[in-house]
Amino acid sequence: MGNLKCFLKAFTPTALFVLSLGYFVYSRLTGFVPVKLPTIEEMKAYGPVLLPFIYTVTYIVRAWAALTFAFLVAGFIGELAPKHVMLSYLSSTRRVAYLLATLFAPLLTVCSCVMIPIFAGLVYAGAGIGPAITFLLAAPAANVMAIIFTADIISWKIAMVRLVAAMLIAIFVGYIVSRTSWARDLEDQYKSRRVGRAQIIEERRSLCDRLWASFKLSGYLVRMILPYVLLGVAIVSYIHAYLPPEAATSYLSGYLGIALGAVIGVPMYTPTLVEVVLVSALKHLGMSPSSALAFLIGGPMTSIPSMMGVSRIVGWKIVFLYAALAVIGAIMAGLAYHFILGDVW
Amino acid sequence: MSEIVVEVIGVEPPCPKCRKTLEIVKNVVKELNIEDKVKIIKLDINSPNVVARYGVISSPSVAVNGVIKVLGRVPEKEEVIRILKEAIQSHG
């Protein structure tokens, strides 16, 4: 009886994982699309009441596999990644701390409520503000779910460039911030503190319990994120149908587009994954890939809720500095894409 | 009889996961009828003092008598029961 329960606990998430991955790969390889997005004329014909529903349903049918896969992967990572080991590496080493911060950030912060505590921990523990900022910026922009979703909805190229560029920018911004006198003052404040290392004896659990826990974490993420995604998709449907394409082609392409893309993300708080849907709609309207990239990098890095949380720990001066540098970084990434890959999505 | 201190370390204001963790711990203590032996403390993970004691950890975490037992996740009810029973035994 116990064995059967254990089997089911381990089997459910694994089976869903294989199923969604299989469908995901199959639809990529064959170009299979269950339903096409309606054209702008069709959307206008639906009228403003029906449009958001049809648009949202179309999205769910198109992207269910990518979404399921993304949420399951996030659950696996959140539950199975050796957090204890990663956290102790992150707070103890100095020279490679920047690199570790970028590499571990997406693995440690599946849920945004973990991000600021780890940031605060790194600052207070005297691990250096540079790696802490790197961590803070890399986590949302290189978010595993967002990358998978970007790859499915927009393109693999944009997803990969988004990931790599976000990591490089995070390192660059963290390093520059750490060189300022503001950062040094702050570091001096916490340098002399004696930092205890927690004694950690985690409860041991069987693999099936852990897989089941990861599945529950996926479920939790779905409950937290999906309502916002659906609401976001509904709002995006209006933009897709009613924003004149001329506006997208004239403001969201070329150099102006890159700059605007990087800057709009600052005041506009888009919940995770919604930025991808928005870009996909703007892509149909004529946004250039380099502007899209700038937006996809700049937006998540400068989210207002996280900036407010961080300002309580390091003050507004440092927050403004890192946000400005992140926007510059996003513009540079957009420019680089523009010159190297041009208009290829 | 010495007291068992259970610290639930989370974000302040509490995030949903931290709230859930605190709720589970409270319910278990009530169910096991050990309210007089166990003291539950809610700690803010973003405070320098908590970091000074526990270093960099992720939320929510549960510590029993200064030892972290659950790191960065919501524990199962059965787990908390096991942890608390063990703590009571070792304290005699």
C-alpha cells in the first residue's frame, strides 16, 4: 500500500513532465500548431467583450505544454536543487562570487519571495554588495520559467540571448556598483559583523516525497502566477487588436525602439511570463527583435516591488544606480543584437 | 523541563509560503497538545540579527533550538510532527 502511494507520488509529476516535454519537442520539430492566433481583422470582429476570452483560450491551447513543462521544471528545481550547499558557497567565496551568483540565482529563486531574503542575507553577511546585486538582477531576468516560455512563444534565439545577456549584465552591474563609494560605505557597515553559520540538519525525505513536494510547489507557483498571466493575456489582446501597427513599427524598432524597450519596463510592472505574451503580440505588430530583447531584459530587472524591497536594505541611491545601469545594459544588449543578428527573431 | 524553541523564519510582511509554514507549525503544536513545552517565534529573515545568527538562508525556514531543520520550503505536516517529537525526546 505504502509502495503504491509512493509510486503514484513520484509517477504523477514525472509522467506530466514527460508528456509536456514530448508534446513540446514534437510541436517544435513538426511545426504543429493546434490553433492559429486570430488575425487582427478577426480579433476586431469578435468585439471587445469576446476578444479577451478567445485570445486567452487560444493561448492556453497553444502554450499548455510549455507552461506545464515550465512550471514542473520550476518545481523540480525549487525542491531538488541542493539549496543548502549553494547558499554556503554563495556566501563564503569572494572572487568567484559573481559567477556563482549568476549561475545559482535562477536555481535558488523559483519564487520571488526568496529573492530579497537571499539578497539581504548576502549584504548583511558581508559577502559583498556586488555579488548580491548580481544575484538580484540575474534571478528574474534569467528565470527558468520565463526562458522556457520565451523559447516557445517567441523564439529560441531570443530566449538564449536573453539568458546569456541577462547574466553578463548582472555581473557587470554588480561589479560597477561595488566600486562606488556608496557601496563601500555600506560594506564597511557590515564587514565587522560576526556572522554565524547556521547549523543545518535538514530532515531526510524519500525521493517520492520529494518529487511529490516538487509537484506541490509547481501547483503553488501555478496558483500564484497563472491568474496574473491570464489577466495579462486578456489585456494584451486589446493591445494586439487595437494598437495601430504603425505605432509599433515606428516606435518599437530601430534605435528608438531599443531605447524605449529598455526604458518602458521600468515603470510598467509586468508580472512574470506576461512580458513574453506582450512581446509576442508586439512582434506581430512589427516590433523589432532587438527592441524586444531590450524590453525582456530591462523589464524584469527593474521591477518596482523588488526595488522597494531592496531600498529598505541598501537605500535608494544604490537602487537607482543599479536600475540605471541595468537599463543601459539592456540597451547595449539590444544594440548588440541589432548589429550582429539584425532582424532575425 | 526545558522548553523547545521553534523559529519560523520568513519574510515580513509574510509571504504566502511563510504564512502557511507558521500555520502548519502552530497546528501541529496544538494537535500534539504540547503548547506548554514549545515556544513558537516568528523571525524576519531580512533582519541583520537573523543573518548574524543563521547566515544566508532562504525563506521559509524552520529552526528547532537553533538548528535549521527545514530550509527554503513549506514542510509537510508529518515532517513537523516528526521533528517536534524528536526534539521532545532528546530533551527528555
